[in-house]
Amino acid sequence: MSTTDKHIMLPEGSIEKETTTINLGPTHPATHGVFQNILELDGERIVSAEQTIGYVHRAIEKIAERRPLYQITPLTDRLNYCSSPINNMGWHTTCEKLLGIQTPKRVDYLRVIIMELARIADHLICNSIVGVDAGAYTGFLYLMQYRELIYEIWEQVCGARLTTNIGRIGGFETNFNSIAWEKLEKFLDEYPKALKEFEGLFQRNRIFMERTIGAGPISAERALNYGFTGPNLRAAGVDYDVRVHTPYCSYQDFEFNIPTGTTGDCYDRFLVREQEMWESLSIIRQAYQKVQEFKGAEADVFHADVPEYYLPEKKDVYTKMEALIYHFKIIMGEVDMPPGEVYHSVEGANGELGFYLISDGGRSPYRLHLRRPCFIYYQAYEELIKGSMLSDAIIVMSSLNLIAGEMDG
Amino acid sequence: MALSNDLIKQRLVDQFGDAVSAFEEPYGMLTFEVKPELNMDLLQFLYHDEQLSFKFLTDLTAVHYPAFKDKEIAVVYHLHNLVENFRIRFKLFVPIAKPDVTSATKLFEAANWLEREAYDFYGVNFVGHPNLKRIQNVDEMDYFPLRKEYPLEDQTRLDKDDEMFGRGGSFGFGNERTPSHFHTIPEAAKGREEELFGGQKAE
């Protein structure tokens, strides 16, 4: 007897459907964010999926048209909130490109440290959530304490943890204090061991492999056509990384590999992220080494000398005329920017995070468009899950690392 | 031969003649304009030409320039040749009264949502798009919110008691709402110029 004999067949002309339509989201624990999927199921197989997004749309691009440059940084926090510092730095470097600011090497290296910590924080969450969706909660709870440690480092640098608003145009708000360096050393010392254990828990785990291998694969051609970037594109076998192709913040000074996969399925995405965490750790070590090599006055440099855009120290504001003038001008938003248009991108945790900024010479952007990697590659979701099981749809979703904040902008 | 801005410009001028114009290189990226009806020809040429092969659509968005008469809406494409690691940008301008642009979805799947977003915020009508409906905003919305005729709340508004909202004063940041910023007075503001713009009349 063939398996289809047992299927319920509807009589001719019935108004009912043989398929079931279900809502996955907008507020479903498995979506890890506010977005909806209308799935049409035949038994447990997915026939079609329709995505609805925009539940946390805040019109960041519109708001940015009324704000001076430095007030836009907190808006970028709200894109991919798992790795806000990368968004912040992306915005600062965009502004610096427009304004023609050259940052000192030490600033670049400090930025690299912060950005790579953010990448680790993001990949760590993504990978452990894939574990959670495959039924293993332990890894998530175990690695979470190291994200906490990363947040503590950021807290020492900028005072905030999640929506960091870290750094300024031209550099950082303060130099790193000794507690930040201590915590960084602790992190560099302890995290590799934890990550090793995490890998031991998942990488060759039979259940995990069965769940992820072959789930939601995509070919390199399709991934490129869909505009994939970041770990998801690299898992499909394309070694495109903005840090290497268009270096910013002196990434060309560092030695690191671009890990790639072959099939672009969930397992490959997991492995690529895993490997990227090791590469990030190595980059942080190199950057820390380079920062320590600065001696004398150079060791205290934490911002470029751009008084028109970088707020002066508060004690100078009270005692020096120039500092007071610049302080007033910046706070009042009275500094015009040069007219022009600039596209600048950074390697966000999800892929190429681009800023397309048009300035008409005013004090706020004429137009700011954010290329949000998540938004672009989520279109492929239907193609990734069509024909697979409902439980695969969940795991594909988490391994794509979809962040509602970034998607909706 | 490695790509360069001059080479690409030469190839495009040879192929399209005066349909491509206004070549610029802001911050090193080759930028040019193309006639709106030729956008797909240009994309196809850039995609399939062996030497150019711009096969990655980085970004697609729209911009509103109320001051440009009969070409108020600009659609901006960013393309990337990943092999040579070369980026270019091109624009096309369409009138706001009839913002028809051929959809790039046949060539790039990535264009699908990007075009829906451009439609959602600027009302660009992408002809040939398989599913051109709003993406971020609600379907019932009947205006295009990122157009310049919808300025954000004016921080110099006088009809609100700012002290109730923790804001004592207000500063314009150079975006003061005056009629000269607009090509036309928006429909909703007709007859309220006195209240909204402090008595100034449109040009």
C-alpha cells in the first residue's frame, strides 16, 4: 500500500482545504523576535510561507533626517541589538568618511577590539540559540555568562550594556580603564575553554548533526542572487568579507582567515560562526598586543584631533575659550557637514551593514539609507524551508540569525 | 584587465551613448545617471558582460528631491563586482506624478523586498514586480511617509507646551519648516500656511 492511500482526500467541490495554514509569530517563542510567518502545511511539510515584517519598524531613516550626526548613533544601536557596537562604529566610520577624518591607529585597534567582542557576543547567542531550538538548552545557559563578561567590558568603556552608543565621531568617549583591560584579559583567558566545551557539546553531536545537516541549504549562486552577506553567505561557500575586501578601522593590519562552508545549510552556518569566533579571538589578541606597543603620549590617544566634531573634555569647557565654543557648537548642532554622498559598509555580525548617506550641506542628513543584511536575506526564507518539516523551519530561522530590529529598521 | 572608473565609464558610453550621463566619483565610487526606461538594459549589460560582471546587488533605494521639477524621485542602485571587488552606483530620476520604474526582480531576487521598501516609503511603482505591496507599514496607509512633504514633528511647534514634555526650548538644527523647502505646499497643509509656516507663502 502506498503511503498516500491513507491521506484524507476531500470530495470534489469541497470548500475546505487539504492543507493547514498556521501562524508562526508575530509573538511566538520560536521566532526569537517580532515577525510573522504564515505557513501552509501539508501534514508536517511546508508548502508555502509568507513573511510579514514591520512589527518593530521605527522609521529610523526618517528620524535621522532631523538629527545631527552624533544623535543618530543611538538609533543605530537599535538595528542589530545583539551587536550594537558594530552598528555604532559603522556609523562613526561613515561620518568620518564623509567628513574626511583620519583616526589614529590606536583608536582603530581599540575599535577592532570592541567590534570583535561584539561579533563574538552575536555569534555566541546565535549558535547557542540554534542549540536551544534543536533541544539543548545547556550550551545557551553556559555561554551566556561570557556574553555577560563582554557586556561588562562595554560597560567600562561607555557605561551601557545593550544599546551601547559606544564611541564618538573621531574615537572613543574615554580611554579604556584598567578594569576594562582586566576584564578583557579574563575573557581572553576563559572564553576559549568555554567555547571548546561548547563545541564538544554540539559539533559532533549525533542529534544536533541530524537536525542541522541538510536543513535549509542554499547554493552559492542563489545566495548571491538573494543578496546574502556575512556568515550565511560564507556558509554557502563565498569568501566575501567586508573586513578583507574593503578594510576599515585598519583591519588590513590583522592576520585572520575567512572560514567558509560548502552547502549553506544550518550545520555549515553553525560551523562558520563557530570558526569566526576563534578568528575574532585571535584578532582581539593581535589588537591587544598592538595597543600595548604604544608608548608615552601615544598610549593615551583615544580620539582623533577633530575639535569641530569631538566634544572637548568637560574641565576644558570651564577653563578654555575654544573648548567652550566647540562644546556649544556641537551640542547646539551648529556644525554643518560637507555636501556629498557616501556609501560605507562594515562587516556586521549578520553581514554587510551599509550606510548610504546623502548630505546637502546641512546639519542633518538629507537622506540616510541603511543596508540591513537581515532584511535582505530573510526574503530567501521561503525558498530555504519549502518542502521541509515544520521543525526545520524553526531551526533555519534561528540559524539565519534574524534580528527583528535590524529587519524593520 | 582590472576594472577602473575610467574603463567602466568608457564601456558604458560606448554601449549606451548619451543615455548615461552625469558621471561623478564622490569618495571614489563611480556614480552616474541613466534614463529611467533603460535601467534594466543597463543592469543586464552590467550583469552579463564578462569584463564588468556586476552580479551582486548591494542596495536599492529611493530618494525624494522636491526641488527637481519632473524628476522628483530618484532610485539609486549600488552594484558590486565581488570578483574584482569593485563597486558602482547609478541613479535614475522619475517624475513624482508617474514614478514608473522597471523592476529588477527578474535579475536579482534581492531586489524584491528592497523594491517593496522603496514603494512603501516613496511610492515608486516598480513595473513587473511580482508582489508590489507595502512591507514595513500597514497596508491601509495611503501616503508615502519618507517623502519630504511629510516633515517630522517640528521642534519649534508652538501649539504644544514643551515644558510638559521635559523640553524647555527648541532648536531648529537647520531644518526649519519653511515653504521654500517644498516644491509645493502639501495638500494637507493647504489653507493652514499661517499656522504652520508663520505666514510665509509658497514660492
